[in-house]
Amino acid sequence: MEKFVQRLDKAKKAIDNADYILIGAGAGLSTAAGIDYTGERFRKYFDDFIEEYGFTDMYSSGFYPFKSSEEKWAYWARHIFANRYDVGKTDVYQKLLKLVEDKNYFVLTTNVEHQFWINGFDDSKIFATQGDYGLLQCSKACHKKLYPNKSQVFEWLDKTENFRIPKELVPECPVCGEEMDLNLRKDNLFVEDEKWHEMHKNYADFLKKADGNIVFLECGVGFNTPAIIRYPFEQMTYDNQNATLIRLNKGFPDAIPENKDKTISFDENIEDILDNWLSRI
């Protein structure tokens, strides 16, 4: 691998010369921004749940088989609050925006913490394929409407006792009466509402119009759902002679052999990389 400074120079030149920038953002970007699901931050929000349930991190605890809906929503109220409503703007996302705000950019993300909106990215240029912590849907997907949950989350937090919310606060679908669920893609009942389809079209339109130099700026995308960002970015880089793939990934930075000469890989700290690029603007 080339020296860090050489890779920084090549990547910045590609960004400067790009007519289009497609950002692909995975969990590693939010971790770099401080939204860590483990360690001290996990203990800060879930110390009592750790003692009660033996949880080890926020990701795996989301799959815990709670015995009641009251327990489940007490947990998720804390989880949503920690990762959606108590974070605010973050330096990493702010720096990423500054890097691309004057460019023709689009964002494809599997992250569900709403950080791109919170940090001021253009709403019409964000396709969050996997949902959003701030939205509820019918658990049976009986209709395609989504519902903001902020007021409910804060009420759940306020009225949680003994790791349970009151039974009457368990959210019910206003159409069919079944229990509600978070709008997170985990099965075939994930609701893709009108806004989701609008952003899917915007993404497709962006790709159709991208007939000049394009940079695929892949940030923190691993192998949890590689078919959404990582594999398509590699395929589109291979297919397009005017494409450069810039991959920021601590664990899996390498290019496929076919794209070796068109990929600039970084396993260094994302914020340090952004700082370097911004210092040259």
C-alpha cells in the first residue's frame, strides 16, 4: 500500500476533479463520529440493563427475546434516545458535509441514526435504505405510512419502571390495531413508504446522469450488508472508466484485484483523513 500522504494526495485530487460524488455510508462512519455501540458509551446509557439482562453491546441487545412488549419498548426507548435523539451534530459528519457541499453529491446509507439530516445534508440527496430509529410502522405492514416517534420515546423514558413501560403505552397500529414496530429492515415486513421510493428514484436518477468523473466515497462499509453499498460500488467502479473508488475502512480497506488501480484505500482514522482534505480547500 502506498504511503499515507501519497494516498491522501491522490484521493484529494480525485475529489477535486470529480463531477459527481456518491457517498456510501455504513456503520463505521457513525462509529468514527462517536456513535459507538460498545464500551464506555454503552455503559453510560445501559448500566442498569447490563446488570439486569447481561447485555454486552447495543447491537446484540437489540435481538434480545424480551418476555413482554412492555420490556421491549423500555429497552428500545433507551436505545433510540441514545442513538437518535441525544446525539446531535457530530464533527465527522459536519466535516464530510463541508468536503462535498459544493459538489454534485448523493448519499446512499445503511445507517439509521438520522445523522445526515441532523448535520444538514440535503434531504433530496439522502437515500437511507434500511430505515430510521425515529420512525414507527405497523409490525404487520398493513399499510405504508410511517409515524415519527419522538414524543412517545420521551414518554416511555419518563414512565419506565422496573425495566417496563406501562401496558397502555405499548404502541398500536391506528389501522389494524396490531403492535407497532420500528422502521428497521430486518424482514420482509419492512415498510418502504412514499418517501423511500422517492429517494430510490433520486438515487437511480443520480446514477443515470453521472456521465463525467465520478468518485465513489465509501465510508465505514463492511460485510454486514455488502450487497447494498460495497459490492455495487465495486461493480460500478469496474464498469466506469471515469470512476475512482475511495474506501475508508479500518477493517476491510482492500480493493478487489480488478479495481486495484482505480481504488484508493485507507485503514486510518476517518476524521484524520477528512481533516487533511479540508485543510487543502
